[in-house]
Amino acid sequence: MANDQSKKMKARERVFSGAQPTGNMHLGNYLGAFRNWARMQADYDCIYCVVDLHAITTFQDPETLRDNVRDAAAAYIASGIDPEASILFSQSQVPAHAELAWIFNCVARLGWLNRMTQFKDKAGKHKERASVGLYIYPTLMAADILLYKATRVPVGQDQKQHLELTRDIAQKFNNDFGVDFFPIVEPAILEEGARIMSLRDGRQKMSKSDPSDYSRINLTDDAGAIAKKIRKARTDADPIPDNLEALKDRPEALNLVTIYSALADLPLKRVCQEFSGKGFAEFKAALSELAVEKLAPITAEMSRLKGDPAYIDGILAAGAERANDLAAPILKEVHRIIGLTS
Ligand code: AQP
């Protein structure tokens, strides 16, 4: 009985996650994020956001951005996110995100943000030329999560530091104002198979912004393009080993085995055993077949959805309304706590 009760409590926990509409959604986004988001719908109340305010921290062409927001929403739905069961919306349509982020800019300390490695990576050598928005990206991310008092945030390893900052902001807010208002977020960092690397360079992650289209499998690629990209993927001359250890210094080989294991839902070790001693020509043929089988329904659904922008706009508008309804009382209470209203 107690167990049933705690399961029910868990089912009401809130999940928040999002992706930036900065280009073509790819296999890395799918295996590292969307597929897990879809699976989490069975156990949690889920809020999935197209984080367009995060996207504009680097310049986005307005026309392209409009298309990318719709395409991102289409990718979420095609990957299994049910816009009725979950809330799907774009961040800019819920102004409370930006407002809470401002309040958090006044809570977070400069020293905390100075330590954020993603800013250093993304700003590169010319950090004086980076936007202020890119610098305070993590406080907007904290607002995204805490605006809904979400406690589960499935993200990649690269976002771990930002989640820790979210915890620090929640804690400082609670301490400063003597309240127990914001929850302390549980990081749900996805480990095995969570990081899909570029098909051209096994040490770089598969990314929307990579100039080479051969570095990634887009969720819009047809069977021919998928097979060609896998055939051209960089590998080495050795066959697949029978153990994982032997893949340690073979990043490209490890990446392809990782993709196979994630798509087949099999442990990496099992994939090594199954293909042990086989060359990459044979392995790539099997991987192509599997990738096409798993991705074809997603590609077909993406293309159907992309042909119906009015439907996507309707989903995003309905999602924004639901998100606004959840956010409004929380932001109102924040205003009261910090003395902006009585
Ligand atoms: N290669 C990847 N492997 C596994 N997971 C990935 N994610 C992104 N790339 C990979 C996960 O997808 C979610 C949404 O990511 P995002 O678009 O908000 O941010 P990103 O990590 O910056 O993605 P990109 O493709 O690299 O975009 P650009 O090139 O614009 O920076 C996140 O959960 C992320 O972990």
C-alpha cells in the first residue's frame, strides 16, 4: 500500500527539458534527449519546451528561426512526445521565463557564472564579443526549470554544471527570503549511449552547428542519405573487438557501436560480442539497416508535420496557454515573497 502511494507521488513529479531551435535536429538529439523524454511520459508530468530565447543568445536569422521552432516541435512529436499528455510550447510565448530569469540574475552571484565552462567553450577566445545573454544563459535555464517547480531534468552530461547552478539559485533564494519555496532539482544525467559523436570525428559531439552535413544524421534524412552517411562515416581498419575495453582508444569505432547499441536497445558489450571479429563494411551495413528501420517512421512523421505548419502552431499555442496557467501562480508567489507585491 505504502509502495503504491509512493509510486503515485512519483508519477506526479514534474519533468522539464528543452532543445534549442538552432538547426536540424539529429540522431544525437533523438538518442540523447527526445527518445528519453518520450519514455518519461509514462511516469511523470512532462513539460517540453522549444527554448527559442536560449537560441537567440547567438545570432539567428529571423526567418530561419521561425522555421526552426516549428521543426523542433515536429521533431518532438515525431519522436513520441504526445502534445496532449505533455505540455509542448515555445519558451518566448511564456513571458514568465524571462521575468523569473531576471529575478534570478539578482540572486545568482557573478562568481558562480564566471565558473560556467559552457560559456567559456561557446564564447571561445573572444568572450568580450559574446552576447550578455550567452553569459547569463544558465540563469534562464534555472528559471525554465523552477518556474514549474520541476524536479526532474533529463539533460546531457554537458548540462550538469548548469543544473548544479539551478540548485544553488534555488537554495540561495530560499535562504535569502527564509522560505522553502523552490525545490532542489535531481539531476537525471543520461550516461550510457547518451553522447553521440560526429560521424566525421569521434571526439566531437554530433551537433546541429557542425558545418559538415556528413557529421550527423538529421531526423529529416531519408533512407538513402542515412545509408550514405553511415557508409562514409570515419572508422579504422581493425575489426570489432569482443570487449568494450578494446574500443577505448578508437573513438569513431566506439561511436558507431554506441549508436547501434542505443538504436537496438542492447548493452554495448552485447553488440561487441555479436559483431566480434567482423569488419566495418559488414557492421556498417547492419547499422544502416537498423538506423533506417528505427528512423523511417520518425522521418515520415516529421515530413507530414512539416507540411502542416498551422497544426504545429496550434499545438504550440495550446501548450503555451497550459504552461502560462502553471507558471502564473508560481511567479505571483515569487513577487510576493521578494516584496514586489503584498
Ligand atoms: N550529440 C549528442 N548526443 C547526445 N545528446 C545530445 N544532445 C545534443 N547533442 C547531442 C541533447 O539534445 C538536447 C537538446 O540539445 P540542444 O539543441 O538544446 O543543445 P546542444 O547540446 O547545444 O545541441 P547541438 O546539436 O550541439 O546544437 P548546437 O550545435 O546549436 O550547439 C540536450 O538534452 C542535449 O544534451
